[in-house]
Amino acid sequence: VKAVGLDPRNDFNVDQILTKTDAQNLIQLCVTRLLDTANPSLSTIKMQVYFDMNYANRAELLSEQHRLLEGRLAPVVRDITDSHPRVQEEMENVYRKIVSYVLLSSGLGSPTDIEVVREVTAALQSVFPQTEMITFISLSKKNKEQQLKNLAMLVTGIRLYNKECRRGGSSIDDLPAILNEAIPSATRTVDEGLNTCHTLAHRYTALLESMQEDQHRYTQLSSFKLKEALFNVRQYEAFLCILLSDAITSAQEVEKMNVRFAATMEQLKNTVQNKVSIDTKEVFPLFVALSNLWTGFQDEILLLSFLTNIANNLQQFSEIQSQLFPEEVLTSLLEGVTVKSDEERIRETMGTRVNVSDFKNQEWLFPETTDNFDQLLIQYHGFCAHAIGVKGLTLPGNPTIGILKHKERCYVFSSKEAAYIFAQDPDKFIQLNVEKAREHAELIQLLELRHQFEYLAPYAQARNAGKFFMKPTTKCDSSTQTDTHILPPTIVTSYEWNEWELRRKAIKLANLRCKLTRAMQTDLSHMRRENSTQVYLPKDVSTQTKRDNSSSVPRPQIFLEGLRGGSSPTTHMVKVDLTRAVDET
């Protein structure tokens, strides 16, 4: 809708509210545009929307992947950290959950493979036996989460070391070997696509130049949508260059990690060797380093898969080239036409340069007079600023001719003549380029003209409005000088912070020495004054220091018979005990 509204050929004013008739016309034009499947312009816009919605740089992609992994592991971590086992069976259950977490977080093997589970359990028991569960349970939730991460890295490093020593790790894929094969393959595929783009762009450019030079050729080729096809190829080329740059960065990172992984593994072997006992301070950091490097390999696998998927999906938007211009048709159209590559065009203008003395009010930049010349932010994606609006061509600019700096923006040109014409009235040609972008909406993103159409912010920029990265412009040293104190000081000299000083000043102001205090008394107030006292009411307190207790025992009743003697000379005494038993009382 915005592309149709911007096109000046449709006579829509984007600054005014559309009438009902204008709305109907807009709808009709949009439907016609969408149904025109043979239009390269529509394919280019679809390509731009797809890339803008799906592409992410390395940092964003890895950050999102790590966030998703943490989200998947969050329920397992929550079960472990929130559990408070008390019996042995519950502790064993929590320990099994820790084994599952370690296995899932490392991504080395399937959790359903019993051999993998046994291997992980054995590695975990070597650094975290079940007897340590009591200490683990007593930790805080945050410390538990941190220890789980440390255990996962240690176990991963141990398994990688065992795999290197051929003591296990059969389920672990050889990621360095996979990357060493996959990255060249992916790079080769992108290179092939770029070569095809270059060939088509050079051919389309040659045909468009022949149309402008020969009226007969213009009549013959005007029915072909060569400009739209050229813009489609250039946009596809730009996206493939981004993917190729990411693939090269990935290859460089993998090469560095391979060296570090081999060095760490060798250091670990020399440390362990055949020792019975090893200090954990020596080997644990090496295990963690191995784990981090392996995580880096996993990230590169993810990045490579992402780049390959993007490249494959972008290819569908360039298939219209073969439909509009089959090889036979393109070959017949190119009869008698000289096709020049971008490198040849730059080589032809390599010896020419703008004469700065011809321009008094223009600033020109050259490699030998400008620091960081190769890092300058060139407008229009490096294409000639003159050819876009005048010829509708995307010709490569040659910076050695001279870079024109106009209103803090840098422009390059395909020839010295184009540079001279553009420099005479830069604002005029900049506006021509904007008008050309209105006619061909795909140029807004291809030529990076979003600052000219601020209300057409891309999805990625709107999504990351707070952290959108703008490339730095050319910088120069500058200095300014200002007065130390522009305004007069407002220091209150009479301010005092000491309370006693304030009291002294108050007494001084009151001047009590010259005052007399008088008092009088009446009959009603004589010998009277208000008085109040406060007492503590008595409180009853009792204490018990002794406990009285008693028990009832039977009273002894013992009788003796025969003590007084009798008729016989011998005394016979009989003792009778009439005391009652205790249980009878």
C-alpha cells in the first residue's frame, strides 16, 4: 500500500486524508500490483520483507537461542530448586532430575538412550556424589541454579575428555569435523549465487545502457522490465553478500575455536595422565573451558543452519529472472552489446580523479588525505549517486575518483564526468534519486534511503528501536572553550548550619539585656500550682520454690504375749503382728 501511495504516477498525496474515490483507486491499484506475478518489483519487495522479518545478526540470534534453551529447561530447574527432600527416596529422585538437566542442557545425546544416561550419571557422580545432596538442598535458590550450571559444564567437559580418550562419548557428534565440511559447502553455494547475480546485473546494465544510446534498441526493449529485474538482482546480491560475510566470520571463529579446543585438550591430557588423584583446581577450569568451546561449536552449527536456510529461501524470489529472461532470449538481446563487469568499469576509471581546485565550496575526500577512508559510510549502498536518478542504473562507484562530502553525507561516482555534474547541484540530484525511489519502492531499502522516508521504518528497526545500530559518520577533532562560571555565584554568606550559632544570633537580635521581665500574682493563684506525679501500681507476684507432698502408710500394731511369766519357770513369748497391709489402707 505504501509503495503504491508513494509512486507519483498514481497521483496520491500521502500528507492528506484519502477520499472515498481515492481509497477505491488505491485498493484497485494494490490488487493489480499483487496479482502481477510477472513483475520483478513485487518479487524484490517480497524478498526485502522476508529478509527484514527473518534475518538476525550473530549476537541477536545466539541470544534468542540461549533464551529459548533456558525457557525449555526452566521447568526442570524449578523442580530441582523448589524441592525439599527429606527421605532417601526423595533425594534419589532429585538426583535423577539433576542428571536429566545436565543431559538436556549439554545437548550431547538423547535422554531416552540408556547408555547416554548411564554415562552422564557416572560423570556426575565423579564430581557430585549423592552424599553431597544434603549440602545442595541447604543452598539458596540462586546458588542452586548456579551450581546446576557449573555441574552441567563440568560433566560436559568430562564426557568430551572421555570421548577424546575413547572411553565413551559414542553418542557425541564430531562438531568440528562437521563444521569443517559444512562451512565451505555453504560458502561455495553463496558464492555461486553471487556469481550468477553478478553476471545478470552486468547483462541488464549493458542492455539498459544500449537502450539509452540507441532509440531502436529502446523500442525493442521497452516492453521488458529490465530496470525492475536489475534492482531485483542487485538486492539479491546485497543480501547474499551479508550472508557470505556472516559465513566467513563463522569460519574464522571455528578456526580459532579448533586451535583453542586442541590446546585445552592437550593441556588436560598432560594434567591428568595416569594420576590416581588430581587437584580439582587444576582440572575443573579445563573441563569448563572445553564445555564453553563445545557450546561455541554448537552455536556455529546453529548459525550455519540459519544462514543456509535464509539463502535457500531467498532463492525463490530470484526465480522470476529465468521466467522473464531465459538464457536464449537474453543471449539474443545481447547480440552486438558489450557487457562490462563492475570490476572492469572501476578499472577503466582508476586513473581519473576530481580536481579539487575546480570546486570552491565542495569538500572532496581521497585515500591519502582521509583517515579510515575504507570505513566511510557511503550513500546509496556504494552505487553512483548520479546514475541512479538520471539513468535509473545501479552502477558501482569508484572511491578513488573522489568522494563528495555534502551535508555530512558521502557520495561516490562511476566516472569523473558524473562527479562534476553531480557536484554542481547535489541537492537537485539527491531529489531526483528520491523521486526514482518513489517510482520504484524497492530502491528505498536497496539504496538505504530510509532517512528520506522516515515513516517507512523497516520491521527490524521498529522491533529494535531502542538498540538500533547506526553506522558512525566521519569524525574530526574539535574543541570549544567556555567561561568557568557564566552566571555570578549565588553563595549565601549568612547561612549557618550550627544550631547554637543560630541561637546566639537570635539572642543578639532580641537584645534581652535591655529588657525587663515582670510577673504578678493574684489571690486565686497564690500558693497554687499544677503538679502531677506518676506511680507504678503494685503488682501481685508469686513464686513457688517448694512442693509439699504426703503419703498414708499403715500404723504398725505389734503385740507381745508372755512377758510377765507364768506357772512354768521358762518364759515363752509370742509376738503377734496386727499391722495391716499397705494395699489395704
